[in-house]
Amino acid sequence: MNLTVNGIAHEVNGVELMPLLDVLREELGVRGPKAGCHQGGCGACTVLVDGEPRRSCLMPVAHADGAEITTVEGLGAPEDLSPIQQAFVHHYAAQCGFCTSGMMLAAQAYIDRGGTDEPEAIQNALAGHVCRCTGYAKIVEAVAAAARGDEFDLSETAVGKYTTMTTGGAE
Amino acid sequence: MAAASVAIEAATEVLMPGSEDEAIAAFGDGAEVVVVGGGTIVVPDLTYRRLQPRKALMLGRAGMSGIEKNGSRVTIGATTPVQELVDLPAPLGPCAANVADLEIRSQGTAGGNICAGEGYEAPRGDLQGALIALGATARSAANGDVTEEPLEDFLPKRRERLLLSVSFEEPAAGAFAGLDRPHTHDYTALAVSGARSVDGTLRLAATGTGSWGVRLPSAEAAAGDPAAAGKAALNDVTPHDDALASAWYRSKVLPVLVRRVLDELKESA
């Protein structure tokens, strides 16, 4: 079977039924998709398969044969973040971060299909990624900002008002 | 987790038919065959070793996906993703939209949803009620023999036959009412579908009152009075306790959902 992962072609020799997630993580060493629940419930393993968001833990690798796979590593690099990644940083949308890669890929697909900054539409698009923590307002704000095409100065974000708040007591 | 997949490799023969005919031949009499549509139900069962089949029949390349319209007759191939149903008219469209989330609806198939086993915590098969209300027929195969029969007759033997497609006449009107889900990934705790055919026949069906979807003939007979029909529906079901809801709660809510469906059908008359 042939998979193109973040632009790099691979030939994989697994069992057809093996979850795409296991092939990505164990065979190809691509660790951006997270093995959270391994049964479709948390969304942390979400990748783009030919541009469409899919649960890689539920997808038999044979169903991805010949497909282009995009993981979070394919969105941008630390020194060259993609707009959705910049929006997550600027809006403090990552909480512990475990499900963030899957969320950003679902958000990227939402924006790619013309999604707007309307909160309810964003919540529907990310419904499968809402598992148990509480930071969803920031995530919806980040996706809305990216959908609008907002631009961010991340150097300002890093030393911005939130940093002042945490050091405020010492001043 | 990776070790679980190695177990798949050792134990299971994978069959990948390239056409419907090849799928029928590969299914044979169905003994020891687990059918894989999109994988959303079967793959986690394999991962966690709840299933260790001798043969897995993967339908992904069998060309059995798609919605065809022939006049007023709609035919849905077994491997059509659930997401492709969400824009169909009620009751099927809104019923499909109430299944899981976008990613899982896009992967999971109509046939897999219809044929799913009873589940570990609650009944599965969200689409069954809507299709029964539409008077759908199921085309299925076993031992090379292809038959078409009412979906209600097919459901009890859905693990013994390979579902190929379902079809129904477009209704004159339809309605769907379900309980809101605590989370997108919960199966339907209780939902009622109704459809009025072009010749005026009204059908009502429920999902979430037993092992599979059932028609509600007593409610249909009392349909002129939606409140009475709601109470009558309790004669057609045996509500059960499971992880999603108690039998008591289901018996309180079923009449409400029946009434809502009938009210909506009245408005569209």
C-alpha cells in the first residue's frame, strides 16, 4: 500500500485492517496524531485524508491506500506556523495540548471548505473533538480568527498582557 | 496498542472484493466473516480484541457506495457514508445528521449503521427507525442468493446476510424527533420517525426501544389524535434499561416524541 504523508511517499506493508493511526505512529514515526482513546471518541488522532478530516484510529489503512495524508507536522513548522497554528497560539487555545493537533486539522478542513467565523458552525465542525476539558471558548475564538484571516504578531502575544498578569504581583 | 494490531495480523484473513458480485461470493454463507464497511465500529473492536474474526470482508473497494434516484425510488448502497444522507428529506436526513460527528459520519457507512450489533452499552443502528418509517426494503445476499424484503424482516437476520442496498419511495412528508445527545458520540437513546407516503399511508417507527428499530402500529392507528397516539405507542415497544437511559425514562419520553412527529406531519399536510 502507498501513503503520501505530508508530501513524502511511503510504501507500507501492514495488514489492511490495521488502523491508519498505528501505521503513522509505529511504522512511519509520525507522532502528531495522538492515540488518545483508540476508539473514535476523543478526536486526537484526526488527520486529513485527501483534505478531509478522518479519525485515523478508525480507518483501516487499506482505505487510505493511495491517499495524501496531512498530519499536524504538515501544517507548519515551529519557526513557520500556519495561520490556524498562529491563531491557536495567539488565542491561547491549546490547553494540555493532547487533542490540539486533531482539532487544528479539523479546523483547517472547516476553513478549507469555506467555513465562517460563526461560533455555532465552528462548534458543529469540532463537535467530535470536545472530550472533557473546559477551554473551548478560546478554541472557537481561534478558529473564528483563522476563518476571518486575522493576522497575528506572535512576538507580541508571547510578552503580552497575560505575561504581565502572571508577573503583576512582583511589580 | 500496537500489539493489538499485531493480533489482527496473525488471526484474520482479509478479503478485499473489487465489486458487489465479488463481495457476495466472498461473503459466502457468512460463517466466521466480519463485514467491514467504514470500520468505525469494527476497527476499535479489533484493536481492543473484543473481536478476533477468522475472516474480515472489507467492502471499501467493492463499489457499493452511492445514492441513486430512479423516478421516486431512492436506493442507497450499503457502503454509502452516513454523511451523504444528511441532506435527504425527513425523516432520514435529520436522523443521519444526528449520528456521531462529521468525521465518523463521513467514515461510517449506512449499511454498517443498519447492521451493527446490539452494542456493549446501548443498542446501535440509529438509521433503522427512519428507514422503517419510509417502508424501506433491504436487498441482501447469502450463499450467493440475493433477495429483497422489507427492512423489518431483514433486521433480525442482519448478522447472517450481507446487506447490499436499501431503497424506498420518496415520502410526501416526513418528520424526525429524537432525544438530544449528551455527547455527539452517544448512540440514539430514543428517536421517533414518521413518514406519509404519496398514497397517504402513515408509518411511525422508533429507534432505541429494543434491540433494533420497530414500527409503531398502535400509534399509527391512533394518529388522528397525537396525544392518544403517543400513549398507544407504548403498546408497541418494551422499553429497556441501558447506559443511555432507563426504561422508565424511555416510557415517559416516547409519547412526547410520537406527538411531536405527528404534529410536524400535520403541519406539512
